[in-house]
Amino acid sequence: MSFSYQIAKKASKLAFSKKAEDILIIEIKDLTSISDYFVICTANSAIHAKTIYETILDGFISEEKPYRTEGLNNSSWIIMDYVNVVIHIFQEKERNYYSIERLWDDGNFEKFKNVE
């Protein structure tokens, strides 16, 4: 199991702990050089999106802080860029509109299931 995949799984588990919905891990490393994995999840509101963001941020040790974060102002789409893993926290309307899953449909999809 690669380090990038471990980050993607951990981020998914943290998002799940705050009731994020429809969590997907998409392996894209064979399709592009921008990242190895995308983690995509849905939040029910701006407050919910920020809570998921803060939980993921707090759940990683200081050496694993994101290289860049975008979207905290309106929280309709928050991006946490960990270089090899990019986490997308969407509100439902934006997730449906941008449909990242469709853009990366050649990737390997894994629907997150919380298995302890």
C-alpha cells in the first residue's frame, strides 16, 4: 500500500467521521502527473464542509499539512492539496455541476466504506 493511498484512506476515514457523504477515492496516477489520488466527498452545508476540512486538517500530523488550500471563503468547494493526494470537499450542487468523477472516469474508483 503506497503512502499516497494511505493518506487518501485516512482523509476518507476522517471525512466519514464527520458524516461526509458519497466518499470516493480515485486513483489517477497513471493518467496524469498532477496527483496520485483524488478524494471526493459531499457536505450538506458550508458549515459542514468546513467541519470536514478542519477534521482532516487536524487528523494529520504537522508534516502532513496541505501544500495549498482553496475555497474556504464560501466553502462550496474546498480543495486540500497534499501534492500526491488532492481532497475535494463539495456541497452537493457544486459536486453535481463540476462532476469531477466524470472527468476522471478512466481512473480507478473506490467507494469508501468504513471498515475498521
